[in-house]
Amino acid sequence: MADGRVGQLIDTVAWVRIEDGRILCARPRGKDIFYIPGGKREGAETDLQTLLREIEEELTVALLPETVAHVGTYEAAVHGPDSGVVVRMSCYTADYRGTLAASSEIEEVAWFNYADRALVPPVDQLLFDDLVDAGQLARAPGSGAVPGVVRRCAVAATVHRDTVAYMRSVCSLLRWAGYALVAGPLASRPVAVRLRVPRRLFGASFPMGTRSGLRAAVHTVLAIAVCVLTWFLAFLAVVAAVRGIAYPLIANNDLEHSWGGPTLAGAWVVHALLGVGLLPAWLVLLAGLGVVQVRLSHQLLGRTGPWWPIPVSLVLGAAGTLLFISWLHQI
């Protein structure tokens, strides 16, 4: 963990990652002690921005901003000869994307239980104490439990963790899809408002500075075009689901050539399964449009990020127009 003194205080953030009763720790190059992964903020960074940057720099993984949760803040005297200096460590849990690996800053990565408490500095030891009291951190390898109980607990913990991760993934998709649906109306608001929403929803950061009126106007046009496509796709998804569920009410008499025919029951089952079963695919598609909207804001309003959202938004707007026209011709 990098040191950054502010007077007599070192203000840091840390990522608490626990798996199978062990907590992830890292030893920086040139140090003889392990730390909870994290570090100090740079400039006016928030805790979230600092956490995302430090973990990517140290462990080469990307934390998912929507899963970050504060679990506690600890203070203790700094480890080493600098007596009188205090470390404040704000701790967060979060899911991640990627493969954990030590970067060039880190000499060694290890998974510790409570028996390894002496290998971390005093402020980290306070976290160890709370985690073992809460039953989240194993006291020692094996912990003396009956093997069968250990296996059952491990399976239960794995199922619980996978379930929580799945629910968080669904919530994340819903959040991105929801943003895609409101990005159009937001595009008519002042620039500060347009940036505030993705910043709060996803932890997105945008550089401060003067933003030209032309870039804001282009963003308004493209964001509305993509949003119109988003609403049309959402409409089609709802229509498909309702049509599948209510198929017996709208089916014609020609069931011979209908999917699932020739019986009404068979056709109903097939149409209902397709209509409802494809909803997750629709959700992923809408969430993808939400990602495009945020990237577009980064490029045009924040002047950062790749340039591809601009032509992609143009193509999506044109595709949405053609799709709507072809749909009108079919009804």
C-alpha cells in the first residue's frame, strides 16, 4: 500500500477480498510486510476513484464500481520507525473482472487467515480482528472443523457467493439499460446534469474544464438518436413477451404453419418461451446501448476515451430509423 502523508495522517483506501475464509494481501517491492491491497488518493480523487485505480495498478483487475460497498474505517499508528504518524484505512468490498496477478509494483500476493495477523501492519490487524469476530476470516488453516462440515460450509458459501454475484450482475445490467432509456431526456439538460448521473450510477469520472457548445450540441443529437433506438427496442421486447404470453388470444386459425403447431397448446408454449426467454438478450442489448451512451459522454463532454462512440452512435441512429420504417411497413 503506498504511503501519502497529510500532516501526521496517512489517508488510504483498501480492497477487502475474502475467499474461503482467507483475505487477499500483497507485499510491495522493497517492503518486508504485507498490506491489504489499496493505496492513497491522488489530488481530489474520491475513495471510489482511488480504489479502482490502485487495484488495477497493483493487481491488474478492474473492480466493478456498482458492487463497491464500505465495510469500515480503521486508524492505527503507522508501521515502522515513524512513530506519531497515524494511518487511516477506509475499507471496501467489491467484485472484480479479470484475473488476479501481481503487477510490477507488487513482489508477492498471498491469502492470509487470522494466524497470519502478525505479517500485516497494525491498522490491517484491526480489520483482521473484526473479520474473525464476524466469522468471515478463518482463525487457522483447517480451523479444527469436521471435514464434512467444512465441505458443506464451503459449498454453501460458494452457492451464496455465486448467487450474490449473479444478482449483482442482473442489477448492473438493469442499471445500464435504465441509463440507456433516460440518456435521451438527459441530453437536453445542462452539461453538469448530464455528467452527474453516470458519475453517480457507475463511478464514471470526467475531467474538469471548459466544454464547447458545439460538442454539447453534437452530444445532444447523438444521445437522443441512440435513446430513440433504445426505446423502440424496449417496445419490441415488451410486445414480443406479451404476444407470447397472450398467444391464444391473438392466434389465427392457421396453426399448421405456426411454430409449435398444429395444436394451439404447442404453438402457445413455443411463442411464450421465445417471447419471455429472449428478455435477458434484450436486456443485454439495452445495457450495451447504455455503455455506448456513457462512452459518448466521455468522448464529447469529457474529451477522454476512444473516438468510436461517435460513428457507432451515427450508425445506431440510422439503423434505428430504418428498423422503425420497416416495422411500420409490416403492421
